[in-house]
Amino acid sequence: VSDQLGKVGQTPVIMCEPSKPGVKGVPGSEKTNIFHQVSSSQVSPTLSKPQELPHVQSHDLEVKEEYFGTCVKCGRGVYGASNACQAMDNLFHTKCFLCCSCGRTLRGKAFYNINGSVYCEEDYLFSGFQEAAEKCCVCGHLILEKILQALGKPYHPGCFRCVVCNKCLDGIPFTVDISNKVYCVTDYHKLFAPKCAACCQPILPAEGSEEILRVVSMDQDYHFECYHCEDCGMQLSDEEGCQCFPLDGHLLCHNCHICRITATKTPLTYI
């Protein structure tokens, strides 16, 4: 019987490796990049509007105007609701909160804050700030507020998405294939993870991990739990008594291997 075992005592290789391009069965075996994560950042200010402070009724006849605090621009006290406005989490005199370009008061008007300098909407739009703005490599439009830099290119945060599920990847781990197509981690694994030869399902990292645990045997990949004897169900490994004795591509333990060979032997016929 032992002469008919063929390739017996297969020793599997249990591999624990980063789930990245370069693992067996994954396109782009020469790439070494792991999963990345990028977040958008402010490239220019959003359009804001100062808050007018409410008028507070005073029952003290001797106090003619209520006190709101100190103006961050001039350092003097702000008295009376008509003289106060709040913007950028600070208190200003109405006459102190001005467009730095045209000098108009911005109380009750929209404004842009550029590195601490305040502009009215008109001056911002016509002052040339947009000439230096980058264009999104996906939609081609100017990036005026938040920008996301990834793969050496500028994106609107909402334009940086997985090519499969269209999920926005701002602040979310992602990776790319050899064509630099962007994928979320889940879809990347579904497409490119090695497939188990037993159940034909992708071999994915455990939840919360970025490493794939797989068994490589007979030049094929297996889930650890799928690498068992097909007849008796015994878990196979490289330990003595648990080794795989394959037969015609089937995973078998030693005893089941012998049983199959014995069952297929042609009985002798006497004449």
C-alpha cells in the first residue's frame, strides 16, 4: 500500500502576511504599498457671516448701553448691541470688523477669512485668489474650500471615492491596484485577495487586522479552517499524525488516504 501513496506527507506552509499587493494571487506583485489613509484639509475659507448680538433689556435706568466685552481688534470695550458683532468666535466693534481690501463694514454681510485677513465676498471673488486654486483631478473644477491630496494629485474630498462601491474615502483607509485605481479596503480584498481552493471564497484578514492568515499546500491557498481532511474532517497541519496525504487533488489524512486506496483496489479473481 505504501508504494501507492504517491505524494504523501505534504507539509503545509502557514503564512501570515500583510494584506497588500505583492502577496500570492494579488495583481501587482512588485508593488510594496500598504493601505493608506488621507484626510481633507482647508485650502481656503468658507463663506461666513458675523453674528449680531441680541439687545439686552436693562432695568437699571442709570445704565444706558449694555456691555458685551472687549473688541479683539482695538482692545476697547464694546457697549450697545448696535456697536457689536461676533465673528470667528471673537467679539468686534461693528466699525472694527471691516473688509481689509475695500474697508466696508461686514456686520450682517458674508465674508471670507484668509489667514486672519477678512475679505468681503466681492473682493474675494475678484481679487485673484481663485487663479492659484488647484483643479480636482476627477471633476476638473476648482478646489476653493477643502482639498484632499492623495497619490500626488488634488481632489475634492467628495470626489475621492472607491471605484467599486463609490464610497467617499476622505479619512478612510484605501489602496490602489497596478493601474492606480482607488479601492476601499473591503472591495480591494473582494477583488484581489487569494481564493481558498476548498471553498472558493477570498481569504480576508480577521476583523481589525491588516494581515492575512492562509495555508499554502500543493501550490494552492486555503483558509486555516478549510484545511482539513475531506473524509473525516480532521484538521490538517504540519504536526506528526496531522499531515496531509493528498490523493487526486483531495485533502486527506493518512488513514483516509489508505482507506480510499484500499477501496479502489481491484480484487483478485481466481480461475
